[in-house]
Amino acid sequence: MYAYHTKSLGWSDIGYNFLVDRFGRCWVGRAGGAGRLVRGSHTLGFNAESTGISAIGNYDTQRPSSAMLGAIAAIAAWKVAPFERDPVGSIRVESEGSDKFARGQDVALPVIDGHRDTNDTACPGRYLYEALPEVRRRTQELVAAGTPAPIIVVEEAASVTGEPRVGNTLSASPGRFTPSDVSVTYQWLRAGQPIVGASVQSYPVTPQDVGAVLSCLVTLNRAGLSPVVQTPSATGPTIAAPTLRVIASNNQKGIAKIRVKLAGPPGAPVVPTGVVAVTLGKRTTKFALLDGVVVAKFGGRRRLRAGTYAVGVVYAGDDIFTEATRNTTLRIA
């Protein structure tokens, strides 16, 4: 949705102020502060006087869940209560110009309306539109109960800091949120799967993580409120320094064989790929690794003269493993 709004439509940000899914989970959409009066781009002609809540799904073909309706009501109650609006009432608003109401037209709208109330559209779908009276009723109950914070609001998203490299330690930040008296739990994930025993705020990167993207499931909980779940990721896949072994031999007169083996740290699930440059004396040839191994031969066409040769191996690295070098010597008889 963000890509569609910003890349295809050319908007500066996602249009909706909030998004809710069928499990009742809520996300902040347009930036600027969930608790502020941020103008969205959700309903042509009426963006300046409203907050946009997007229900993720097609509600022309399916019915919204009770959890979704409850989440929409919670956001609505939080937004209308400070302005003493009646959730089941109506309000007069001046149109800025939509495909249904001309600019300057005075329009009577429900305090909690559906997109089709202001524009010629099927949104929010027949089943969700039919459920709006229930949303209004739930919102009214929350406002009447004087609930100060019917939802947990994330003001600054959770994040993961630290370089994802074997031997380093990553740390998860829960961000900023209101109310402040929530409990925070952490569960580290490797390629989206929980890592056994990794349920504290920091995580030491291990060889088993090499090549995988690490993330952390950060959950905010407070009694009576829907939990907030975020999954910030580390910046890119886990990297590591490879081990580089070089065996140089002279089994035949004037011919040198140099065997290069690259491997990740013990326990790493992947091996280095890419290219190795092998230098013997003044001759340098590049070879592609096959299962982390290269066998380079020198002197097949033009035999090497007797003497001691410097051997250099340079591995340029790949997306996962860092560069490595090794130097040795070889005596040609």
C-alpha cells in the first residue's frame, strides 16, 4: 500500500492515518505522530476534518471480524473523545471538493462515516459498511466509560541496532509508546523463525545465523488493551569472516598446484561463494569457488623454473562473507 501510494500515485506518504487487520492489530500509517492531527489522504474533499482508518481486506466479499471492529472503535474513541463528538451522531462539514460533493458545499455526515459517504466508491465494502452502526455503538461505549487510552499507541517504532556479524551483539529497542506502563517481551527470529532461548533484549550473533536476516518480535502488552506487535530487522543478512586455507605443492617438475579452501565459522549453514585471485610469482589468475574450494595449477603450458615463489591468495568476499587474504611460499625443484 505504501509503494502504491508513493510510487504509483506520487503521494508523499501512505494516505491512511491508521491501518487495522482482521486480528485487530493496528498500525500507524501516515507519519507525523499518531496523537497529533495529521492530515491524511484518505477521503477526497474531507481529509482536513477527519482521521482515516483503513481496514485491510476486501469487505465486499467477506465480513469484518469482531476484533477488527473493536480495533476501529478503539481508535475512533481515542480520536473523538477529546473533541466531545458523539460517535453515533452527525456533524456538518464543508467539502473541499469530492466526486460526490462540490467545493464549499455544507454536508451532514456521521461522526464515524464510511468512504462511500463522501465519495463515489464501494469502499469500505458492503459488509463493513453494514457493520458501521456496531462500530459507532462500541465507540460510544468506550467514550462513555472514560477509557483514557483504549489502544497502545506507538510514537516511535521498535528497532534493532548493531551490525549483524558473528561475534557481535544486537540490541532491540522497544521504541516510544503510550501509555508508558506496558510490559515488553522480546523474541529473536532467524529468517522469520523463533530462536530457542533468545527472549531477552540483546542477542549475541552466532555462526548458525550466517546468511540469515535476524529480527526481533517486540510485543507490547497491557491488561485490557490489544497487544502491539512489531518485528524490526537487522540491516541485511548476517555476515562473517571466513577461514582461508592454502596448500601449495610441487608434485611434478615445473608444475605447481595450489589448493584454496574457504569456509565459514564452525556451524555456519553456508559456504563462501565468489572469486579467488591466486598469484604465483608474477602470474595471477582468478578462479570461481566451487563449494568453497579452488584448485589452481601453474606451469601446465609453460613450465616453471626452479626457485622459490611467493604465493598470494585474495578472496574478495561476497554478500555474506568478508574478504580474506593469505600469503605463503612454494619451492619449485
